[in-house]
Amino acid sequence: MINFLIGLLFPVLVNLIGISGSYFIFVVLGVGGLLFLSAYMPETKGKSLEQLEDEFKSGDPAV
């Protein structure tokens, strides 16, 4: 879905604000997405599937 939106909007944005402005918008959206993920997604490195299952069932990431 995101690829479709980028393919649809990129030519329109290039015509409206130029190529630099278009890339800037997509960079800002990408960085915002990374910040959102780093703030709200739990770390799963080094955990077993059973530990992850227990955490998601209890809703407590500190289990």
C-alpha cells in the first residue's frame, strides 16, 4: 500500500514542489516512522518465543 502511495504521489509532488522538496517530505516521514518504532515497539532480541508469548499475553513488557 505504501509503495502504491509513493508511486502515485511522487510525480505529483515533483511537479508541485520540485524533486528536493519531494525527497525531503519522504525523508521526514521515514525518520518519523523510525522514531515511532523505536519508541513503541518492544525489543525482542535474545528472547525465546515462550517469553514473547508470555509478555504479549500479560501486556507487561518487563516479564
